[in-house]
Amino acid sequence: MLQDRAVDRVFHALADATRRDILRRVLVDPASVSTIAGRYEMSFAAVQKHVAVLEQAHLVVKERRGRQQIVHGDVEAVRRATRLLTAMEEQWRARVGRMSVVLAELDTGHGPEVAGVSGPHPPVPLPGADRPTGGTS
């Protein structure tokens, strides 16, 4: 499982469309930084910085071949990020499922007791619902 700082680096790296595009490309076809830079309308230095961010997140690996550095996508790093997102999705789906059960029980009057009230529960006021909503003064 990824540690918090590693997760932060992965999400930071994937938050940028150019970096996601670079990652997609090098996962399929490893390329030199120069070749990658030729695909974008930005400076070589800017592309190099994007690659560095991906490398710091361990999403890509550079391999030196002579004078060139070939950038490879790290499939296992992408899988770790996928597992993290899947775990988060499962956690939220479970929470929504539990909320649905509680709401269904409240609708049928079989929900948990609230301050000694039996039967269907009265509506719970929303914060700020007692405040005026506007109008003329």
C-alpha cells in the first residue's frame, strides 16, 4: 500500500493533463525525453520538468542508453495507484450503502430510536433552516 507522501506525489503527478498524456504514451511506447518533447508545443525544459514530476512519483523510470535517457512507464506503480483508488471507491460505496439502509429504515418507521420517539421519525431540521431565506426588509 502506498504511504501518504507517495500518494500525494502520485495524485500531484496525475493532476496535470500533460503528465497523464506523457504517462499514457510511455506506458505503451518508451521514448527519450527529446522524442517526448517533440510531441508537445512547449519547451524541452517544460517537458523535462513534467517527466521529473512523474519520476518523483515513481510512475516512470528513466533508463540511460548512450547519450539518451529513455522514459518507461512503471506499470506496477500505476497498478498500485489503481488499487488505492479502488479501495477508496469500495469504502465510499459501503458508506453510501449503509446510508441507504438507514434512510430506508427511517422511511418505513423501523429506524433506530431517536430521543425516545417511536414510529416514523420527525424530519431533522437542516442547519440554518430556521433562518429567513431572504425577501424585503
